[in-house]
Amino acid sequence: MDVTHILESLNDEQREAVTLGDEHALILAGAGSGKTRVLVHRIAWIIQTMNISPYSILAVTFTNKAAAEMRGRIENLLNVPAGGMWVGTFHGLAHRILRTHYAEAGLPKAFQIIDSDDQLRLLKRIIRDAQIDEAKWPAKQAQWYINNKKDEGLRAQNLDAQGDFMEQQWIDIYKSYQKICDNSGLLDFAEILLRAHELWLKNPSVLADFQRRFRHILVDEFQDTNTIQYAWLRLLAGQTSKVFIVGDDDQSIYGWRGAKVENIQRVQNEFEKMFLVRLEQNYRSTGNILRAANKLIEKNFGRLGKKLWTAGEDGELVKLYTAYNEQDEARFVVETIKQWIEQGNDRKDCAVLYRSNAQSRVLEEALLMENMPYRIYGGMRFFDRAEIKDALAYLRMVASQLDDAAFERVINTPPRGIGEKTLQAIRAQALKDGVSLWDAMALILEAQAVPARASKALNGFLEIINSLLELSGGAGLENLLLAVLEQSGLVEHYKKEKGEKGRARVENLQELVSAVKQFELDSLEAGVDEEFEEMDDLSVFLAYTALESSNGQAEIGDDCVQLMTLHSAKGLEFPMVFMVGMEEGLFPSERSVEEVDRLAEERRLCYVGMTRAEKQLVLTAAEHRRLYGREFYPKVSRFVRELPQDVIVDVRPRAQISTPISRNTFIDEDALDDFQLCLGQIVRHMKFGDGVLLNFEGKGHHVRVQINFYDAGPKWLVLAYANLQPV
DNA sequence: CGCGTCGTGGTTTTT
DNA sequence: CCACGACGCG
């Protein structure tokens, strides 16, 4: 077979990785080194030279976007649809397995997936019902606790508080939560993985079937795998399958949500004769950008070690702008983008990256002021919107009346006169008889256990769901949804909501109808996967909305400036990149500087940000920032100081005018040092007496200090003339 | 039930 | 500072 088309256009290292024999392999792929390309070409190589059917290949990624891209590129390269091949996210694949083996996994056939929002609501209710003090035991924290334990593969019964009262409380909440989920046939995201793992542990024959099938397992972004994902992979690979693992320890930025970089080390110990290939040639950035990024990441300890290089030009220097405040910073960014566009470039080739979402606001204002179109990444997903979730919850009620979470959401949305009292009665009944809320409601109505008024309202709700149930047989998804919107009164309800918001909600609901229509068309065309053919359209659609719905606005159709957090920039690239807010306390985040590991992760985040840039990288910092309604005078980020000075140029046009003395932001770290003063210190002034040094601004001889004098109150003084004495 | 007021807390995000 | 959630009143 002619395989030249697979190998041409690859460099030596890429080719080495792609053409490895029937071996385990670990590919350390630096930023911009063509890792997706290697993955895709490797799959083509396996299929075309190793006599392996696509049916025997499993490719795992983290996001649906990455999975879709990979599938598309494989089909492109092979020039055939890669039908039988499994390409998907950990969650998508595990879900697929659970659908086929729901009985062995101890799940009801119509099990439903809940997202983190549903999970939080459920936990809130559980904590409230158990009469636990919500202030002391916030649902948010319970959610965090439970998901963490599940990510570690731990069930409540595996946990031992060892007499720790706090821990015991969390365990108890975990227990009650899991009980409700199990009774209602609900799976949260972490549960999907945990269940799939347990399914294999408890049913060796099921595991053996999958092990026999998948001869080659390929994993992308391996540094982001958590404990349960690793265990799942390890189990699946068994003794016979070959793994091809691609990752970059320097781009591990999700440790805070359970990702274990150590898995890269672990995989080398646990799989025999693992080939290691480093991809270090970078095709994305200029030499100067790479030199800066390399120098930064070298500061981290315990790296596997990698140094990016390019055959390309040095390019422009990395720019640094020290702004007076965040408005000035935003102004500078917009101004620079304007100039760049005047030189004939596109807005969409500019990205502004920030550490936290709160920083986007000032930038947006500046962009709006200049009428510059922009797009913010990572907003709320379409299927996460409240009105959409309302409509979906009705559909969930139709799919399964066991679904207590959907029941809770929908019973009084829109308001139909069913209050907390009535709901309490239903919950009590459900608890007493061990039945679902839906069944409990029927019992209550039968026993006439609530006032006539409430009874009437409940009956109204009952009828809505019943009539939807009747329709669900053969009317088709679209008609079912239309009936939901009509009979539930949701559209009516949101129409009444005044202002732009209400209108947008109604439009979204209409958009949902289009989404259903499109979904029906797509599944008709693609044909239903074997795992799902047992399932009705409705359940397939609901699983899709929870698991596969994309970010909605992430399509880069228009020519817009791109705004996003550093985290969501991972995997993307732009000719022109701004990293704003390069300040101590902001980036690295104040909450990360205490611990070495967390600081190292921040540094990797900075590395990820820098390596997004192709041609021009601009760093900005503000000397003065208002945050949370308070004033801050941050130092320039240590990350800026860690960069090689010779690839950075300090651009600050106005600086020469206002402060003629040394404008070097690196040396001028602490303006108070020259005067041997520090914040909080008590000082004496000739005229005002003693006071506390509260604040300062400016640099060098222009430093002004704020002192709160015991007698005279707070005053701003020019330090050079104030003649202060430390007390 | 809906609206207003007060109080609090406030990285990073995918599935 | 500002957004969101809890609570109380009409």
C-alpha cells in the first residue's frame, strides 16, 4: 500500500512517532509541535500498514471539539468515513458503554445525565432537607467534595472520617446524594466515569470484550487525565492493547480540578517498553517568543524536559506595556489592535487573554468605545440557559418519571400555585414510601392529603405531563417539544418577563425547536449508533444536550477580536496575542502563590498563554487597579521578571514625559525601598505627628504616600519632601 | 407570587 | 464595585 501521503510533510520526530511498530508510545509534544497531526497520521498509519480495522481503534480526547476535529482530519487523510472507529471524549465513550450495558452497570434503562447545575440544585435541597446549616456546609463545597472523591474513584462507603466531624458530615451528604441519584436514575459527570470503571471491574467478561476489540488506544492531552480516567484506560488496555499517549507536562493547567500530571510518569512505569518521542520543533511562534517561553518554563522543577525551537525567524521582540491603571491598559490594547488592523490584518487574528473573567469588562468597554467588534469565549452554553433547561426538564419528565431532579425543576415552573408546603408533603410522602416524587404526588392526590386548591394545581400539572406522555409515542421529537412549550405555559411565562431578557428567552426557546429539528435531521442522516438503537430518540437527544452540546458562540465566523481566559486559550493560536493583567496577585493569582505546586501551575498557564502567539506577543500590567471596589498597587508579575530581558522591549510612550527617571519596571520593584519604608509602618511627620503608612503611588522621586495620622487624619504627601522618620 | 432590599463574597472549566 | 442569593412584605 502506498503510504507516502501519510509521511510526507512530517519532520523526523513526527515520522518516528507515526511509524512506530506495534508498541506502547509516549509522545511528549510541545506547544505548536503538531501533536494532533501526529495523532491523526498515526491512526492512518495503523490502519493502512498494520492491517488493523478502524473498528479496533479507540481515540480519546477531552472536549467534543477536539474529538470532532480529530475525526474530520482522519477522514480527510484516509479519504473514507472512519465509521466503526471510536473517537470521543472520556465521558462520551463511557456513556456509550453504559448505554449498552446498563443492566450490568446496575442502571435503569432510561437513566439520565445531570449537569453540574442540576447537581448543585439537588445538593442544595438535600442539605436543606437534612436540616444542615447551609452556611456551614455550602452545597458548592459538597459538590466539590463529591466530585473530587468520585474523580479519585471513591464511593461514600470507601471513605472513613476517622472521627473527624466535618469529614463525616461531607460523607453523609455524599451518601444521601448518591442514594437520591440512584433512586432517580441520575448520573452526574463524574459518575459516568466511575460507573463505567466499576462495570468493568465487576464484569470481567464485558471488560474482556472491549479489550479484545480495541487493539490500539490513542489519548490526547494526557496531562489532563485524572485518577479515574487513568484507571479506566489502564483497565481497558489490559495486557494486549497498545497505547499511544500524547501529552505535554508543561501544559498541565487543570490540576485544580483533579488532573494528575504524574500520570505521564506513571504510564512509563506501568506499560512495558514504552517508546518515548519528543516533539520539540515548533511551527507556530517566532524565535523570540519561544526563547521567552522556554526561559519561563525552565523555572519549574520536576519537568520531563523539553525545549522548543523553530526553523523560522526571530521575529519581533515581546512587548511590555506598563499602564497607569486598567483603563489605560485596555485603551492601549485597543489602540494597538487598531494599528495592527490598519496594517492590513484581521481582527479575528487578535486575542486578548486574561487570568480571570472579571477582567473582560474594562476591555469590553474600551472595545465598544472604539466600535470594535469582539467576541468573548466561554460564555454560557446554549443548553445551560435557564429557559432551555426548563424545557428540557419537561422532556426529562416525559423520558422518565423517576427523575426527581426534573420534577423539582418543573413542578412549579412556570408558577402554577404549587408552593413549598405542597412540595414538602410530596417529598415526605416519597421518603416514607421510597417512591419517586411523581408517584408520591399521585398518592397525595389520591389520599386528598393537601388542600383543594393545591390539589387542583397538582392535577393541572399531572394532566400536562400525562398528555405529553401520550404524545411521546410517535409524534416525533419536534412535535413533542412544541407541545411542551405550548402546554407547560413556558413561552407564555417568559413572554411576560419584561425587557430584552424576556424576549431573548423566548427566542432561545424557539431556537431550541430548531435545534431539535436539526438533531432529528442529523441522526436520520448519520444513522443511529448500535449502542443507542435500543434507546428512543428522546433519550438520545437528552444525552446529547448534556454531553455534547457545544459552546454555541464559539464559531469564529465574523471578524472579531477574541477575548478569553488563559485557560480557554489552550489549544488555540493567534498571530497577535495580548496577555493583560501581568501583575502579582492577579497573575499569579494571590491564592496560588503560597504553594509551590500551584505557583508552578500558574507558570505553566503563563507558558500556555505565551505559546499561543504566532508573530507578536504583548504583555501588559497596570500600576494601579481597582478590584472589588478597592485600590491595588500591584507589582509587575514575577513571570515578566523571569523572562529573558533581551527579548523584551518596554513600551510606554508617555512614561518619558511624566517620570524622566529610570523606567525600568524590573529594577523599580518596590518604590518605597529607597526610603527604607514599608506599608503599615508607623512614621513621624514634623507637623502632623505620628501616623500609619497606608498606601503609595508613583515611582522614584515622584512617590506619593498616604499616611493616616492619628491626629490629622489621612493625608497624601510627596515622599521626597515629607521628611518622614520611621518610629 | 413577585418585587424590593439587604448582605455577602468574588480564580481558572469540561463533561 | 457589582452580581447574585436570601429574606420579607404587599
